Amino acid sequence: MTRLTIPAALAALVLTAGGTTAGGMTAAAQAQAPAGAAAPAPARQPSPRHFGVRGPDVLVPAHDSAIARAECPAGWEPSGGGGVSGELGMFLNASSINGYLWEVSYSNETGTPAYASAYVVCSQLVHESFDSQRIYLPRHSPWTDAVTATCPQGYVPSGGGFWTDAGDALTLGTYPTYTGWHTRGVSATTDPRELSSFVVCITGAPHVIHAGAVVDLPPNGEAIARAFCPAGEEVTGGGGRASFNGTDPDHYALLMSSWIGYDGGWEVTAYNTSDIEHRNLVANVICTPAVQVGVQGASSRR
């Protein structure tokens, strides 16, 4: 697979606003500078240690599933990731790391083909990933089950995801805990399905989980929840969860998307399949302080 180049938006972060020249001065300032005056040293700007890459759209056939991938460029590795689809009836049924790729599987529960893509947060820091045990999801609703992957002592989560063995095993939530990553799933078939969580862990750098506001999911409706990092911090990963308990046990709120949205926060989208009950949706984002000027934590894995 051809590697993606670092987006132009990332390169633009090292330029000051107002159209600076290579010498760090605006054109207007150069015109006013005395003849022979020494040009000021180029301004030093913080270089982000994390940025997001959205992979190419993949067509998911009707009543089928398909895999989409997003890849980090050379010198960067995944700290977290997820998937993106705006189509109703398109649900995440896997979201996991694979080397320097992030892979998602989408289940298309509609009668027409639809598009989806993977999303990866790329980092210059060194990470390790850890899997949970695999559990069997009970056969069909109203039963769900959950599993957690845990970071070793001294490590904290930077991102995470989950895996299922078939397109008809769906997720109600996949999100960080203080020590790992938790996923709750449901089997949409009468056959048992497997589910596991995995967590991306890091040591030596602070990572803090922030929860966004609780958002209402109306019956037979869709909603988006967001969580944001404080100023001066970068997103390393995130997830979200929908409520699942209620008096309408044959229907759930299922995750459609989980990624860094256009407004810079972690964004999750879910659809409520219940005809009668409202559900809740919450996004979680993991944040780490942005690198200081002149300080870079390069990965040693390449």
C-alpha cells in the first residue's frame, strides 16, 4: 500500500499567520525594514506530535460488511482511531490497529450500497497495544456482553478499539477507562459471535480522559456527541457509548462513527433502533499536552 504523505494542514501549522516568508517576516514588514538590516531569526513554532488521517472511502455492499483502512506515514504510528460513515444503517463491527494501519469493518444493514472510511490518529511517540480475552456474545437480543483490555502497570491508554468475528456482531460502545479500553457488543443473529477489546498504551507522557455532554438519542433517530481537549492539548484517541438498558430490550443504540470531527473534538454518531424509547450518547476523548517548542518525542520503531 502506498503510504500517505503528511497533510498540508500539518505543514501549515509551522507557519505564522498573515503569510510569512521563509525569513519569518510578512511581506509588509520586509518592505518597511531598513536597507541592510539583518533579517530576524525564523519564528519557532510547536510541532504537533499527533494528527489525524482519514483513509479512502470503501463501498460496503447492501446487507454485507467490508473493511476500510487508514495508514500513518513513515515515522509515525497509531495512538488511536475509529471509523467514519454518515449513512443510516451503517454500523461499526470492528475497529482495530494493524501495525501502522487502522482497520475498521462496517456492517451495512440497508438495502443499498453505502460508503465508509477508517480514521487513524498518528503519533511520534512510542506505544504498545494489548488485547483482552475473546468472549462469546449471546445469541441475538436482548442480551449483550462486554469485555475490557487493560494497560500494564505504569502505562495509560492513548486509544483503543475492538474486534468481532462477523459483520452481524455490532457495538453499543467502545471507550477508554482509566486503565484500559471497554467494549459492549450485541449479536444481531441467532449464532454466537466473538468479541474482544484492545487498548493502545503509553508510558512517560500524561494522557487524560475527558467526557463530553450527554446527548439525547430519540426513537428511530440519530445523534452526534462530542468531547474536546483543553487548550494546549492534543487528541490521541477517543470513543463513545450509548445506553443499552431499558424496557425495549430488542432494540439498541448502535455506533456509526467514531473519529476526530471537523471541529477538532472526538465525535461519535449513533442510531437508536427503538421505536419507543430515548437513549443517551456520550463521547470520550483522550488528551495529552502539546509538545513544547524545540521538544520532539520521536518514535524509535522505524
